[in-house]
Amino acid sequence: MKSTVLKSGHYLAILIFAMMFVCQASFAAGGKGNVKQLGKKMYIWHFDEGKGKETEDATDGLVGTFTGNVKWAEGISGDALEFGGKVGSAQYIEIPHSDEVDIDEALTMAAWVYPNEPPGDKFTIFFKLSYYMQLEPNGGSIAYYFYETAVPGYHLSSEKVPIKEWSHVAVVWDGKEINFYINGKKDASIIKQGGIGRSNRENIKIGGENAGCCPRFFQGRIDEVTLANYALSGADIERMMNETLAVDAKDKLATTWGQIKGR
């Protein structure tokens, strides 16, 4: 009897070890959109189509479709999209999952935003479940959440994003720490955030999310949404922001992507 118990315990230990190994191997495989797989990649939704119910990324052609009554509006440069989703009446742009956006080792999220009002709930700017950027209902701090990394949870910028004016916001993660930028200025909050993030097949949503637990919608305009699979420098962020203000829509891609990628 004792021998049987010992054998059972031995087999159980082997099984647990094997399961841990398989899980770890699966986790280590990680995302398919990192620099080591694709090189440096940047995706930019200019929102300059000005009509229709779709918008396309200017670098790889990742197409987002409108959900709800998303409206074309005047942007920081060219056109933008205006969002006003509510519970029961969702509004957002949805971009299907692809390997390009399955990023979990380092990334940059950036956008121009024009909140119409102080956030009464979280204002979702960019959402992919494993990583997302929002404005907080504490006066408008930038908030982000990365799953499966060290120091999980919501982390906030010290500075706030003002209402009824355009601001450029960015969250930059180099795999070790997070930096926030508002209008090209590096925020005082620096968050130590290590480890590999979560790889997932969820679609991207811009301007809102309609999860059953917590529907959250941006109220106002969003323009020039940018996602990169690496950490842009402070100089890159400032250059991207300034060039948006300085060039015509037709020239945005050549200047923004060409000059930043070449550095």
C-alpha cells in the first residue's frame, strides 16, 4: 500500500513537472509580432479617409471597421474620428487580430486625443486586452495595463490630459520600464515593468471596448493612432508629434515612418 502511494506521488510529481514545462514552453513562444520576428514595425492609422465605414493603417494595410455611429470630424491634421459610445450603444473601430499586432516584448502606443469632457469612467483610446491605453476618471491621467508582466495592474501618469483641446499622448515600454509622454514631454512617473507580456488573439479596438464586465468608451476625437513593436525614444515621440503638425496628410507616412525607422 505504501509503495502504491509512493508510486502515485511520484507519477503525480512527474505529471505536474511536465505540465509546468509545457506551459512554460508555450509562454516562452510568446507573440509573433516582436522585433525578433518582424524587425522594427510601426502601424499608423491617420484617419484621413474622410468618408465610409473603414480606416486603414498606412504601413501594412491593417483595416479597421466602424462599430456604431462613429463620425468623421476635423482632426489635428486632416480628418479624425469622433467617438461617443455608451453602454448599450457601443462605438469603436475594430481591427482584426493578426501576427503583426501580437506584441509582448516591447511596444509604443500613441495618439492625438481631444476629450470633450472630463472622464467619468475610463476613456479607452487603444485596447487589445493584453495591452491598452486609456484616460482615467481622476482628472485625465494616462493609464495603461499590461498583462503577465511584473508589477501588474493599472499605472498612471502624474500629469493630466486637458479637455477640449488636442494633446499628444504616448505610452512607451522597452521591456523593463514604462514611460508616459504628454505633448512630447516625458512624465515624472516611471514604472518598472519587466518580463514578457501576454500573447493573445483578441482584436484591436480604438475609441472604446464593449466587454461584458466593463464597457468603456472615449468621448471626443482621436487622430493619428500609432502602434510600434519597439520603444520609441523621447526624441522620436517629439519628432512624430511635431511632424504631424507640420506636414500635409499625403506626406505623413513618408516623414513619420521613414525618419523614425531610419534612426
